[in-house]
Amino acid sequence: MSFKDQLLSDIQDVFLNPDEFGEAINLNGRTMPAVVEAFDVAFDQAVGFRPGVSLEGVALHVAEADAPDECRSGREVRFNGERWFVLDANRDACLRTIRLCRELS
């Protein structure tokens, strides 16, 4: 087994495994395993939001093969049935990190 194959296997079997670190999420109608991590959004990161409104952010770590191609900066997505906006989506090894934000109501 090559290093990349082993890495892909470890990502699926350990990191994204719902019994370990991951959880099942729904992103734009697709169910996939992910590690979800909350983070503070600096207002200057979120273009197009109203000044004075509090923002919340989540980072979704998903397998690159599971990540929807439409996740690009500024796009609206549905994360677990709720409306969010993509701050950025980066690829790193076999994972994709999609950072989302939304206004708090």
C-alpha cells in the first residue's frame, strides 16, 4: 500500500469516522462524514455582511472526494439545512477544509 493510500484510509477510518472524531453532516443535500470545528469570524474576513452584526463560523474538514465543487468563496451553501456562506475552501493533502460563516440572529 502506498503512503497516499494509507493516508486516505486513515482519514476515513479514524479522523472522519463518526465513532472517533467525525460526524455525519449534510452539505448542499449530500450526506458525508466531517469534522466540524467552530471558530471566531473576524468581521473583515466576511465580505458583504452588515456592520455591527455578530457572526459565527464553522470549519468543515471533509474528504476531498466528498467536497462539493460549488464550495467557493462568497457562495451560499446549505449546511445541515441552514443557510451559510463560504469564506474559503482549501485543499490540504487528501482533505478539504471549508470555512463557513453566517449572521447570528
